[in-house]
Amino acid sequence: MASHKIVTLIGAPLLAEMIVRSMTSRKDGFEAIMRYILPINFHDVIIPTVTSKTFQRGFWMVILVTTLGNICLAAVTLLLDMSLPKNYSMHQ
């Protein structure tokens, strides 16, 4: 559980911030894609929301906390479930 908490409390926010900062430099391309995908009626409402740093930060935090937390727990569980073969002895 400690590894899960470390990843979700420290790793996910840092990674989300890195993603948001890298997406800021690509904002024009992202807006162009959104204008192509969305109907014209929704451009004024959805595009400013989706391209805002606050929305992106929240979106990536949710995605990263759930996925990184589960990956971390699965890795720890896998490591803890590993065992030596039953017929293995230290003094062969």
C-alpha cells in the first residue's frame, strides 16, 4: 500500500504536470484537431474548456492515479506472490 500511496500522491501529480506543460506547447495543433472533430455549434464551449490547463491537469490526474496505482499494486502483488520452488533448498 505504501508504494501505491507514493505513486498516487507524488508520481501521478508530477507526471500530470509534465504532460500538461508539454501539451501547452502543442495547444494550436490540439485546437485544430478539436475544431475538425467537434461540430461548429460546440466550438465556443468545449474547445476553451478542453484546452485549459485546469481541465487537462484534472483529466490526467484521474487517468494517472487510477492506472499507475493499479500497475503499482499489481507489480507489488506479483513480487510478493513469487516464491522459490518447493523442492529448492539453500544447502544443495
